[in-house]
Amino acid sequence: MTSNELNIESTSSDIDDSNVSSNQPEFRICCIGAGYVGGPTCAIIASKCPHIRVTVVDVSDERISAWNSDALPIFEPGLDEIVRKIRNRNLFFSTDTEKAIQEADLIFISVNTPTKSYGFGTGRAADLRYVEEAARQIAHISTNNKIVVEKSTVPVKACESIKTILKTNKQRGVSYQVLSNPEFLAEGSAIHDLLAPDRVLIGGDETIEGSLAIKKLSWIYEHWVPKEKILTTNTWSSELSKLVANAFLAQRISSINTISAICEATGASVSEVAKAVGLDSRIGPKFLNASIGFGGSCFQKDVYNLIYLAESLKLEPVAQYWLQVIKVNDWQRERFAQMIVQNLFGSVSGKKIAIYGFAFKKDTADTRESSSIYVCRYLIAEGASLHIYDPKVTSNRIHLDLSEQTGLSERELRHHVQIANDPYEASKDSHAVVICTEWDEFSKLDYELIYSTMQKPSFLFDGRLILDHDHLVSIGFNVFCIGKKPPKNQFLNQKMNTKIIRTLTNEIFYLALRSPILAHTKIETLLHQYNTSDKHNKIAILDHIAKDYHPDEREVTTQIQKMTSTNFIKDCQKIHASTTPKYAELFRLIGRQPDGVRSLVHLRADLLKFLPEMESHEYGKRMSDNLQDLLATWFTTGLLKVERVTWQSPCEIVQRISDYEAVHPIRRWTDLKRRLGPYRRCFAYTHHMMPNDPLVILHVALMDDISNSIQTIINRVSKQSDKSDEIQKEDSSIIKSAIFYSISSTQLGLKGIELGNSLIKRCVRQLHVEHPQLEKFSSLSPIPEFRQWLTEELNSSSTSLMSSETRTWLQSLLTTQSTWHLDEQILADLRPILMQLCAYYLSKIKHSRTGYARDPVANFHLRNGAVIWRLNWLADRSERGWKQSLSIMVNYRYYSFDEIDQNSIDYIDKKTVHIDEQISQLL
């Protein structure tokens, strides 16, 4: 900012002298509230309008004394110079509110409007008690007409509330005009924003009196603001514009912060992405700097006000949309703290960490909602020793903020927090330096000197992206930052080792003995360590947990030997405790975390994938079985919900329907839309612990008869649903059959848990309620292991299912790469042979271990109570169809509800396979 920009002397062009003459009485302004808005705003008005007397009043003697001293209560570049020149000339600071109100022609209300911490709207709505008090005070004192200007950040319709208070409490003969004049100041650049605003917004009543009041306030701003930048609106628009402006700015910050996480995972640079995006003239470069999150008095408060307004208007999707802006901001702060803990070997307990910056942004001493406070809170909870340096924030302010956030007394807090006088003092003997505020001086420090005084290895975490990371790496720092992968030439090998995991898990078990709540943060760290590891380290972690926390065989033997008849129950309990692996408790603790069940599902999926490569294979298998048993208790049928997915369902679940389709891949969005449209149904089994993540997906076609091929479904449904581009209504008269043509289980981690055993039955009931005329329910299913079984049978010398000539012929066909499957004569000769073998395979071949049907799809439908009804030759002539089942597909038929239930019982209890006469004839 140049000295010219801060020039406070008025020029002839600044003032419209036609409106003021020496014969006119002096125009007087009173501002109630001497804070971040009232003080700087009135200083600029007084400096640009020397003929106007401006008085700023406040109930705080301490604050007014500071404004009248050389140590102003707030720091803003350029403010001190302006105040010193005009204070006690035409700018006054006083506690005599009554006198200032009585003498004023125009009154600004610039009091604090914090977010409510009590009652209705807690954590959302603005607390307007100070605005109300100011309005009542004005009404009580004023004996002549006033223009009252709402300057505080307030929700929509606050002007109406002020008008009501003034009108119902006014003295006889007094009238008021209430205007909305929201501020658009950014702390740290408030003086520049006031001198050269993008716009000045004034809202008032659309009456003659209202227009005159707007003109009077506009006249004041016209002393230095071009007239075309002064916008006039009604009060609603003015009030809402302020909230929306801050909400949009907060949204941009949260948006780029979500991209920073993607950049860290992929190797992109968020700074480069932001620059590329910002060059688009439709977007622009401002507020695209990734960081540890936004702070300050306005952004979060105004977004919450907007959320509360939307909730009050019953606009829940709007409220939820803006709530995500806040949630992302909170997540970014926590994520940065986790980055620090994770990379300091999973623990910061007792470690000295230097915090550079405590204000929410540079060039201000304001700490309200500063992200630094939240990062410090997380680190204090982890046991870190913080040494904080900020060039403007006082030590008392730091201790008060942290005491409020942590719940610790200031005395207790001093065991965890020390305030440094300079950055070099803060970093001496520290393990890490953490940049939390983008003060310019932090980019000019001697980091070679800082590095020489730190513990080794030395870490630096840049939460504001203001440093030269390559240079820091060349010095020897291990650098981690928002929105960028660590530099490739890292000094420290970041690969995890068993010692780190052992330390973390032991801390978890120790804290959990006192209370599972205490272990929460450590579990988060463990999960983050695991999820960010590569395959090699994930296997090492699983090996360690499976082997080191399995039951101690010696302890089990000892407990058995000690068993006596006199203490039988107690001894049984001891034996049970000794045979229960310790990792079972770890899994239960993880399951209690937010999203913990999903983490366990993914953990078991990794176990199943990595089991062949684990050193402790047997231990790993037992751990997988133990985790399967635990997950089975959470994913019982009664806890699962069947919901229909449509094109109007949340985008997240629609995308997953596409991603998870295993039987008939979805090739384009029109294909997906058709499968969710008329004459189709898509049902998903979901669980409240994994919202928007379907566990089993069932696709249904509504037709006039049971289909015998996939192509028939495609042709008939397309003919029914694609008559025009408009959404078609279904013709119930042609819906006689429901065909279950695709069933997909989506979660490898839930393998072995019978999720879908009642899915078909529940969907049949749901479809029957919707279409009572439905007569037939059937699947059209693949036979995924038929060709594999047939190949095994052909290679067996003891097979009795076919003659040797047939066996030799089939072997030659199945092992050749020729196009025999296009030869109609060969296909005609093959049909009776393969159909008979397939019927035998489905109805007679059992799994060697369970005794149920070997074919997994057959097993699924038989458990659901189906009958093997019909085999369909050349039903799936795709490459996949030939590869799996030699083009054959099967219809599993579902009859009456009573028959379905009985068939299911017969199969599960007696392993009885029910088949139709069509199948019997093939056998």
C-alpha cells in the first residue's frame, strides 16, 4: 500500500460543497461500537469528511482508552497514522453514549453479533442481543429524527427488527429511517478496502423518506467513492448480499482445500492447479490459496447465518450444501494436525514444536476462529509442548483462546504452551516448525540457522505455502505442506516400521483401559498411517498386528492347567479371555470411530488380498476370520435397508451403482439412465454405518414374460422405455414378470457374510406391493464357474458323465482358439451335451467343504428360496458369457412367498436343491 493510498487530506473533488455551507449546522455521526468495523470505518469517514463530526462510543472504558492512546486496540496497516492525525479534531472516542446519540444526525450500529451459544439456533443463528440493546438505547435517548444504519453483520430481516424496536419505543414526534450498509472489509487490508472499495451497498425502504435517507448516507461516501460504485437496494437484498459474499469466499477456500488433498495423494501441486484455474476469467485468481482453513470473525459466522436462514425457510438441501463448507474447513484443520503427528513417527507426546503464527491471517492481531487455535488444540491433546510466536498477538490472548478451546485452566495450559519473543527462540531444540499464519517475516528467516539449532531429524510443516520447499530440503529439513507431495529427495525415509505401529497400538490399549474416548485420536492416527501406506508397508502392518496380538499359547495352556471344578465359571472366563486375540479389542475400538466400520471393511478386504504375501499367513487368516465374525454382527439382515435407486438419487450412490456393476458393465451414461428408468428397478442393500455405499446391488427388468437372454431384456425394455426423449409412464398392463438380471456384491471385505440371503425375498415383496398384477419372478443368471468345472471334469480320467469320444471332442473344442462357436452346426450338436452337463453341475455338484451348491450364484438363489427353473442356450454370447458358462444362462424362479420360505429352509437345513421339471428332463 503506497503513501498516496493512505492520504487523509480531502481535496476539492472529494467533497460536494453544494451540500454543505458554513451557515449550515455541523453534520454529526455517532457510531455505537468501537471494534474492527466501527473504528476503521469512522476513521476513514472523518478523514475524508473534515466538516463532519464523528464520535465513536463503546461501553468498554478499556477499549475507548486504547483508542485515545498511542496503542490502538486493533492493528491494521495505516490505521494508526490516520487516527493520530484527526483524533480530537473531528474524530472522537467516548464512553458518553447518551450524549453522542442525542447529538447525532446519523447513527451507525457496529456492535458485535456473535454466533449463538445457547437456545434455539445454537451454533447457527446470530446473537442479536447487542443490536437490540443499541436500538432500545437509541429509542430511549433520541428526541429528534435520526437515520439509523445497520453496520454490523446481521441476518436477513434484522432491519425489520430494529424498525420495530424503534417504532414501539420512540418518543413523541421522533421518526427514524433504518438503512442497511454492510461492511466488506478484510482484516489486514481494511484501510485499503475502505479507501478503494469494490462497492458500497446501501439498502433502505422504497419510500420517499427511505430514498432521502439513502441519499444522505450516499452523500457521505461520495466524498471519496465514485458514485457508480455506490449501489442502492432494498434492505432484504442488502442484508443477504453481505452473507452471500462471505459465504462465496469461504466456499472458494474450502473448494481449493479439497483439491489440496487430491494433490497430496496424486503428486499434483495445488498452487499450480490454482494458478491454471484462476487464469480463467470466469473464475479469477482470488481466494484460491490452499491453506489450513479460513478463520476470522465473519466467514464462519456468516455461513452459519446463511445455513440457519435456509433451515428456517425449510430449504434443507441449501442448508446442507453450505454446511459442507464449514465441515471441509474443520476437516482441513484436523487433517493438517494429523499430518504433523503422523510424520513425527506417530507421536508428538513430549516433543517441542514451534508454532509460527497465531492470528487468523497476516497483518492483524485478530485470533477469532483462527485455524492456528484448532491445530494447537489437536497437538496439545496429543501431549506436544508448543512454543508459539506471533509478531502481533499478545501472550494473554493466546492463553485465553487455547484455554477456551482445550478446557484447561491457564495454569494447566502453561505446562503445554510457552510464548516465544522471536521465531529463533521458539524453534531452538524443537522437533518441528509449523507455519500457521502467512506473516511476511516468516519467508525471510534464516532457516539454515533455525535448522542448526533443532533436534534431528528436523521437520517443517508449511500450512500456508509461503516457503521455498526445495531450498529447505537442501538444508536438511523434512518438508511437508498442504497440497503437495513431499519432495522426492526427502532426507528421512518415511516408510513405516513395526516399532512405530507397536508404539501406537500400545498407547491405544493403554488409553482404552481408562476410557475408549481417550484412544480416539490415536486410533485416527493409526488409521491414517495405514491408509497412506503403500502395499509393502500395509502388509508389514497387518503381519505385525496378526502375529503380535494373537493369543499367547503359553497363557492359554496355563489357564487350562489351573482350571478347577470349584471355580469353574471364573476359570472359563479366564480361558476365554486368554484365547481372545488382543486385536479383537482393537477392531472394536476402530468400529466405534466415525466411519470406523467402513475402515474395518476395507481393512479385511486388504487382508484377503494380501494374505498370500503375508509372512504370518496362518495368523493373518485367523485375524481375517475374527474380523469377519465381528463384521457379521454389524451386518446382519435386520440392520440392512433395501432402497430403490433412481436417476434422482444422490449422485454419489448413482456413481457407485455404475462402478460396482460386475455382471453387465455399464458403458455410458445413457445405459445407466436406462437401467434406472421406466420398466427397470435397481435395488441396493445399504447399511447406516456405510451410507451411500451399496453393499449388494440388484437390477430388475419388468417385462411381459420371463426372458431367456440378456439381448431380449435389452430389446424389449428399450422398445418400451425409449419411445421418446421424455420420461415415459409405465404401462402396468404389460408388466407380468420381474427378471432379476444382475446381482453384484460390492465389498470384498464382507466376503463370507451372508448379506443377500433375504434380498430377493424383500424385493419380491416390494415389487408385489407396487405391481400387484406381477405373476412371475425370476432371475436371469450367469453360471460363472461352469466352464472351469467342465474343464476339470474333462481332464479327469475317472469321469463317468460322458463317453470317451464326447470327452475328446469337447477337449479339442475348448482348448482351441478357432471360431467354432460361430458354427451353427457345431452349436446344434453341442447343445444337448452341454445343457445336460450344466443341469448336472447346478443341481448335483456340491462344494467340498460346505456341502452346498458349488456354483456361487446358484448357492445365492437357492438360499433365497428359488427353484432352478430353466437353462437358456446361447443366452449370453458375449466374450464373458463364452468364457464363464459357454453362453448358457439359468432362470432361478421364485414362486409364492410360502414356497420361497420353505425352499430356503429345505436348502439351508437339508441341502435340498429344488429343480423344475425342465431341469429334470435334461438330467
